[in-house]
Amino acid sequence: MKVSIDKGACIMCGSCVAICPEVFEMKDDGSVDVKDSYKGVDIVDENLQAKVKEAAAACPATAIIVEE
Ligand code: SF4
């Protein structure tokens, strides 16, 4: 599973960072993105996959793009 954030849609609410800080981070400027260590990376850990899916489902802007 790969995950990315549609920066144009993200409203920087921080919800995904709260739910899954392993994968998402808030930068110093307040923008939110997938951590560099997970960009374009196939996430195979099932617990992490579940948290990413939870974050995507909770995103108020549906800005989290999950590719199975
Ligand atoms: S939950 Fe969605 S809108 Fe909120 S910071 Fe994360 S990607 Fe952006």
C-alpha cells in the first residue's frame, strides 16, 4: 500500500498526524505531508496499513490518497 496527500485539497487540520504520526507529519510551516521515509514506499506492516486507512477515512478533505 502506498499513500500520498493531495496538497491542494489538504486543509492542514492535523487529524492524520494525530491518528498516524508514524507516517504523517506536520512541517514547521504548518503544512502536512507523508514523511520522506514513507514517500513512494510500499507499506506492508498491517497495523500501519490499518492506521493509514483510519487516517484516510477520518480526513475531512478526503485528501489522503491510498493505493492498494
Ligand atoms: S487529515 Fe486530511 S486535511 Fe487533515 S492534515 Fe491530514 S491530509 Fe490534511
